[in-house]
Amino acid sequence: MSRDGTLSGGLANLNDRVKVIDRDGTDLGFMIVAEAQKVASDQGAELFVIEREKGVTVVRVVLVKKAPPR
């Protein structure tokens, strides 16, 4: 299933394999984007692409806080 433009960091396919790093820096290993998004969602966070090299995409689960209103 392709969802161009709707996944964070330009991830275009829910079945792509990515290496996932948890919020605390723990290496969670490889999983498909859909699983990684579920992990992030369960933690109230989002995925952030930190590296794309040699066919491997590394993503990190990041807590995104909104700026306070002015």
C-alpha cells in the first residue's frame, strides 16, 4: 500500500523495512513502517528519519511538542 506524501520523512510505503530507534535510544531492530508507526503512536510520538544510507533507512521515535501560543 502506497501513501505518497502522507507518511513522515518521505516514507512512501507502509511495507518498507526501516531500522527503528526508540525514544530512549534503544535499537528496536528492523520492522515495516506500519509497525514502526504503531510503536510511535503508542508512545504519543512520531517517526523521524535520521539516516538514509546504503538502502537502509533509520528512523527514531520522537516526541513532538507544540509551541505554546503567543
